[in-house]
Amino acid sequence: MIKGKMFRILTGICFVIYLFFLIKLIIFKNPLEQTMEVVNGWSVEAVKAHLETANFTPFHTIRLYLRYWDRLGTIAFENLVYNVVAFVPFGIALPILLNRKNTFLLTFLAGTLLSAAIEGTQLVTLLGECDVDDVILNAAGVLIGWGMYWVGSRICRTWFG
């Protein structure tokens, strides 16, 4: 019992560190000077203009990346794969922290809502591009992570009882 509790505590610490890095990589990815320029230039009009460039059409960006894969190369690969991979740890760690059965729906909703909140923050703060496809890719990452958790938990139960 103590081992399980200690494992969840360590998972919780890692989860908080992961969330800090996730926010840093997505919202505060630019150098401080560039971030401050954006913050100092913030206005309602700038947000309205930013709203015009946001993508609210599901699969629009994903289709573009796949259609022009040969021309975009690493840009397409990085955007598609990194958006998925970034949320895999969420799908693994949250069910461990919840320590209960039937964590699928809660994990999926929490990860998707976090992704949507990040995209909304990018839209309102002007510190990134808002794209519904990022939420879709992030949610796919949560699902993959939860699947890895599920397989791992079955293996651990089989081997360690």
C-alpha cells in the first residue's frame, strides 16, 4: 500500500512539472522580449484581428498538412506529431492520480478541456495561434496515453498481483 501511495505522490510531482513544461512550450515558447512585445501591444482590436486568423473548422489544418506534406516536410510532421505526443503524458498520469476504476471519460474530458483552455488563452493573449485541430490532436494524445496506461496497468496486475 505504501509503495502505491508513494508511486502516486511521485506521479503527482511529475504531473505538475509536466504541466509547467507544457504551458512553457505552448504559451510561453518565445523569448521574454518577444513575449513582452506581444503583451505590450495587446488590445481588444488586436484580439479581434487575431480571431480572424484562428481556425475553428475541424480538420482544416490537419488536411492541409497531409495534402501538402511533400512541400511542408518537417513543419507538417512536427505540428501533427508534437501536438499528439505533448498530451500522451496527461493520458497516462491522470488515471494514476485518480486511483479509481473507469477513468477513461474523466481523463479524456480533462485533457480535452485543458487543450481547449490553452487554445483559448493563446487566442485572448495573442501568445500563439488558436486552432481547433490542435485540440483534436491533443485529445488524440490523451487517448493514446490512456491506452498506454490501461495496457500498463493490466501488465502490472498480471505480473505483480
